[in-house]
Amino acid sequence: MTTTAPHRATETDPLRSVTHFPHWESATAEEILTEALSRWGRRVAIGTAFQAEGMAILDMAVRIDPGVRVFTIDTGRLPAESHHFIDEVRRHYGIEVEVQLPRPGDVEPLVQRFGTDLFRESVDLRLACCRARKVEPLARRLADLDAWITGLRRDQAPSRAGVPKAGIDPHHPGVIKLSPLADWNAHDVASYLTRHAVPRHPLYARGYSSIGCAPCTRPTLLGADTRSGRWWWEDEQPKECGLHWGPDGSLTRHNESTDRKEDLQGTNSDVPIKRS
């Protein structure tokens, strides 16, 4: 059987910019999903950790196309509740969830040299862990896609304030990144979930406002920043792992550190290290 190679947007390709879709910034989330699924079919997928925003997008997309592709990254450190919820989502929607895992060769050397909870030692090592467990698996998953769909909202964090609804992914040249909920707020998301009886991750009921790896996420106080439960021991650090932005909140990843780097030679890791 002949397979079609993924379409890669280039510098001269009209797909590389949201200007090719001038109506997308003013379009509704449902309109964006409808056009994306029609335009790219099996070459577009929802990437989600099944938090509230991801569940809203998934629910909308399944109503448009029950065969929509959905993937998640299992970092190897997810809470048990997340694994159980993935199974619940599969049953509820009757969909396949593609699970992307980190490569043992990326994780094992880091753990052997710096320990299981290396992320507690420094921001640099936390970012190295995030890259091995999250960023690299995402890059491999996007290798056969033309576009992917995220649950980013502009009001989630200062680093996300300028997120477009559609455009070239700065981390993955040639891949279009869609954020249909960019102009939604938390109330919009909660209202959608309630209106459509969408399943919710069980950790929300235990005070979590953002859900990631078990050792790196905790419940937040009422009224606190929604991402304050992420890497709470890192004072004044942008709460980003590198999936969407660089560790300083910039749109592009840092290739070089401005300070000294951890010596990671022999770990099979090419993680750029940046000191806090």
C-alpha cells in the first residue's frame, strides 16, 4: 500500500502562516476544528494530557469526526489517576488514544547519573528530565503529522498571552499548531464541560488546577495561579516544560545556556541546559 508523505510547510508555503487562514483568529473553536479535520484528515491530531481544555477540544472534535486522532505522552511519571482517566476516555468516546513513550536511552542515563528525582536538584536538570520525557516524545509523534491541536489558552500564564489560534509551530518547522481555545477563559471551559457532560480528570476534585507528572504537580490554593502547582519549589521560574515554549517563556527554544551547563556527557542527552 502506498502512503502519502506528510505535507511540510516551508518558508514559501502558504501553510506556514496564519495569514493563509485570515478568518481563523475570529473563528470559533468548532469552526477551526471542522476546517482542520477537513483539510488534514488523518494528518492532524489532538495532543492532550486530558485536562479540562483538552477534554473540551476532544469532545468537540469527536462530535465533528468520531475518527479524530488523539495522542498523549506517557512520561513514565504520571499519577495513577491519569492512567485510569485515559481508559475512561477511551470507553466513554469509543476512541483510540495513541500513547507516546520516552525512549529508554534518553531517560535511563539521566536517572543513573542524577537520580530518580533529578528534577529537584536544579532547574537545569528538571528541564533535562522534561525534554527526555516530554519534548522528545512529542517531536517523534509530530514527525508524521501536518498539524496538531492543543488546549492552550492565552490567560493561562504570561508566557501564553500571545498564542495564536493557528500558525507554524516554532519548535517543529513544517508542522501547523492549532489552539482553538486561545481566546477562551476558565469559565468558558467549565461551562462547556458542564453543558456537554464531559468527563473530568479526578484530580480536579482534589484541588489540582493543572495536572502533570505526579512528583512535579500538587494541589493549588483557592485563587492561586492555575499553574502554581507545577514545580512549586522553583521560585520565580516560568512554569513551562518546553512542549510549547522555551524555559524562559520565549517562543523559541534556547540552544545555548547563558550560564554554565551541567555536564551531561555520556548521558545520550542533547538537552540545552540553562541556569536559573
